[in-house]
Amino acid sequence: MNNMTIDPIPGKVFGAVVAGVRLAELAAADFETIKAAFLNYGFLVFPEQFLSDEENITFGRRFGELEFGAYPMANQFRDKNGNYNEIFPIDSQRMRTNVGNEAWHTDSTYMPISSKCAMLSAVTVPDSGGETELADMRAGYAALDQATKDRIEHLSAYHSTQYSQANDIGDFPVQAEGTVYHGEAYLRPLVKVHPETGVKNLFVGRHAFGIPGLSRDESKQLLQSLVDFVVSDPSRVYKHAWRAGDTMIWDNRALLHRARPYDYSKPRVLIGTRIAGDPASELAYYPTDPKAQAGRDALAAELAALRQETRDRKYGATTAR
């Protein structure tokens, strides 16, 4: 007998909690119900799942091809036996990246093909802090005044993790091909039409910078004001306090998210699985495309300016040693 329930998050315009179902033993009809709820609500929380790595990957693949599966989003090293032990130093690049993700963003906009959705499963959580927050960019866009909608309708911004790390926390990672710090910046519209629902939403966050046609100051002010507007209404923001065994999946094409600070000397282990976007709707361009050079140039100029401006931020305009 199917006991699955899908209950909207009280007081929020998005999100739902799904109970009475085991994701590791999911019938096809139940998955179709879950997928429809996912598109409607934007994110779903599944308590007490305790998924293995293999089960995370299997469930993720039901949404599409994976960018990666069952990757530890952790502040600890994992050994070859799967055990977590030593905690990363706060000045390591791994922890710098973790701390950077405490600002609002959406995943993989800094890659040629941005992400469809992302999933986290909690293994070890701190006693306090370390939550994950989400914000609804669909409701945010809908609430904008018409003048702002008209202004941003045809604007785009470049997206880069090198920009966001430098701008947010004064971290200048070593640039290297094959990492997320690869020297490319991808141009994406500020207004996105969701490829499956047809709903318009904002498509902004910490990785976005350098709107062509605007001055640097105008671009920074506009992008920040849009994020601030989305998160200004409590009904558009949800904070998830993790419990071991929780799984949560959200739509990267419609929501922002961020991690929250915690005592970094305490273990925090989440298992991450990210589903790749469909190229037909999520491809910006590839590095071999001639238009990619404009992104490289914009990023290089922005990083040069930020090296002079971010000495007072957390990592002081430095590179991890």
C-alpha cells in the first residue's frame, strides 16, 4: 500500500516534505508523482532516508545524466575505506570553497552546461549551524515591479567561481583546467524561462558579474539588488536544519541556495549528487566557441580589480597554500 504524503512547507511559497516512501525502493509511478511535485514546489525534503552512495546515485539518475554522484560535501578527509577522519584546515582550498558556498548561488552556472538539480543527503551534522537555505527565484521574479522586469528582460551576466570566491571572501584559487577554477566565464540571461514548466524566474547569484552594456558599478548594484529582493520576503526563503538521514533535492534552474556557517572544527558530512542540465536549455557555449574569449577577458579584468579591493575580506586577497 502506498502511504506517500507530500505536504507543502507551512508559510512558504515553495517546498514540500515527502514522507511514507523509501527512495531506495521507489516504484515508477511514485517517481512520476515525486517529479511532478519537484517541478511544482522547487524542492523536496525526504526525512529518514539514510541513503547509501549507490542509492544516492541511482535516485539521482532518475532525473537525468549526472555531473557527479555521491560526492562528499564535507569538512573532513575521506579515506579509501569510506571513513571520515581529519578535518580540513580552514585555510585549505577545500574549506575556502566550502566557506564561499555560504553566499547565495545556483550550481554549475560557471560551466558550459549549468545544472538541472542537486541533491544532498546528511551523514553527520553539527549540533548547531550548518543548515542549507533555499530561495525561490520564480516568486522573486513574479514580485518585481514592471519597470525592473522591463529593464532586465534582455540583460545577461558572466558567471565564474573565480569571480565569486574573490568577490565574496577574498580567495584567489589557483587557476587550473579540469577544476571549477578554470579561467572561463559563461554569459547567461538574468531572466530564465524554465524549460519544463515555462515559468519565468531570475537567474542570478554569487557567480554572476559583468553585465555587458552596464558599467561595473551599475552591474554590481543591479545583480546584488536582485538577490537581495528575492531573499527579502521570508515566504521565499527556507532554512533546512539537517538531521542525519535527510535527503533534499532542489531545482537549480529556479532556486538559489547557500550553506550556513557552523563551528568548522566539528564534523559536517553531506553526500552530494548533481544532475546535469539538458544542453538544449542549459548550454551557454563551450570554451572552443569564439564568443568564449569575451568571458575570459571580462574575468581577467574583474579579477585584477578585485585583487586591489578584497584585502579586507576573510582571506585577504590570498591563495591557499
